[in-house]
Amino acid sequence: METAIGVFASRDRAEVAVKELRQHMPDQSIVFLTRSETEATRLSKQIGGMVGGIAGGATGLYAGIVASLLVPGLGSVFALGAGAAAILGLAGAGSGRALGETVGQHGEAAATPAQTCPEDVAFFREVLKEGRSLIVVRTESKELAATACDILDRLGLGMKSETPAPMHTSTRKSGDVTILDITGRITVGEGSTVLRGLVEELIDSGNLRMVFNLGEVHYIDSSGLGELVKTHTTVKNRGGQLKLANVSKRVDDLLRLTRLASVFDIEPDEASAVRALEALEAA
């Protein structure tokens, strides 16, 4: 499954992104999240008007239903798109409602602890707390994921590629800490897939304390952001720790703009990251 994440400070640009995405992929792949009820309702009305003339109507929340999701520690989040509740680890957010319901109708959803999805929810909370809007695209198709990344990077708080270099990785050890040197770009398809497979191999081999050296990474697209979020949580869920080090200015700017800087454990250099992990082990 490929994941692309778009972070938006501009309501208008988020609306344009949703409309463009719907021209290229099925609605069930797209989820829109915001803390602004006005923003969600406005978009739902526009989409409802767009699909209202189609015989049989539209399916899922893009039929014009705004779901009101109660997120612990955050409050109400308003969502459009089938699967919004599952992404936030919630249950009963109005998915499966009958077709043709009134635009702007709300379905209430409360947290279900057993179904919490820590892989993404920490990231979503941090971004939504800052008043940003989120678009999440999940698809099995690498072609559709690449299209989504192009749209989200162009309209959201993404990065423009300035390097054609593909991603390369190498690993080395510093005591019991595994250093993963990454160069090039982390993008949809090969880059995110290679990173995912490599981290799984390291974990299966018992390497649970890792440092990602990102000094030579100068471009991360929306899919790459999603992969970093999943990798960070996968390591933690397996009882390990992950630090990012030597983050380039362009990547650091992106992490701060998307509020991911507060989700990851970031150290200024490799030595600091290794010392921090050794201190955690000693404690």
C-alpha cells in the first residue's frame, strides 16, 4: 500500500487538490481532514453539487457527508472520504451510510482504543493542532500514487525536486546502533519501497536502535513523508528507537512546515543521535 500525505495551510489550495485528485483516482482512496467545520462543509457542498447530477449518486462520504470525528486529546475533526475513521483509529464515522443523504449531515464517531492506529494518529494530531488541513491518499497502484504525489506536492506544503538522483542506502554499525546512510531522494515507488523493505530486514535481524543519516537527502515527496511516518512508528511498535540526524535544510524546512519535526526524534548530527540512543539503553 502506497501512502501520500498533503499538508495545507490554504483552504483554497486544499479544495483544488481534492478536486484534481478525484479526476484521477477513486474516491475511496482519498481522505480530507480538517478541524474547521466550515471548511469541510464548504468542500462537501461543492463536491455534492459536482456529483448531484450523476444517476445513482456517489458512494462513501464523497456523496456530500461531513463526518464529525472525536479524536482524544484534540477534539472534533471534520472529514470527507470513506476510510477517514479507520485512518484515525476511530469507529462508526458514518461509513456505509445510504446514498443521497443531505450535504453537510454529520456522523458522530468516538475513539475505540483497540482500534487506535498509532502509525498515523500522532502525526495527524500534531498537524491538525496547528490548524493545517490534511489530504491522505492510499492506493495499491504505484501509478496512482505517483499522480497523487505530483498533485499534493504542487499544491500543498511539499518540496520541488531539484535532484534526479535516485535513493541509495548503506548500513554500518556504531556499537549496538545501526546507522542507515540515505542519499538522493525518498519518493513514491522505488524509494519508499526500498526503505520499507530495508527497515523490516533490520528489525527482523534484531537491529532495534537506528539512526537515519539524512545529510544527503534533499527531496522527499508526499509518499516519502508517509513512509517516514510509518517507519518511525513501526520501529517504536517493535520496541526500538529511531533517530533522524544530519537533516538537510530543505528536509528540515519541510518537516517543520508539515509539523513532522515534533513527531520525529531529530538530532543535529550522528554522534549526538548515537549518544542519545546509548543513554536510552543505559536508562
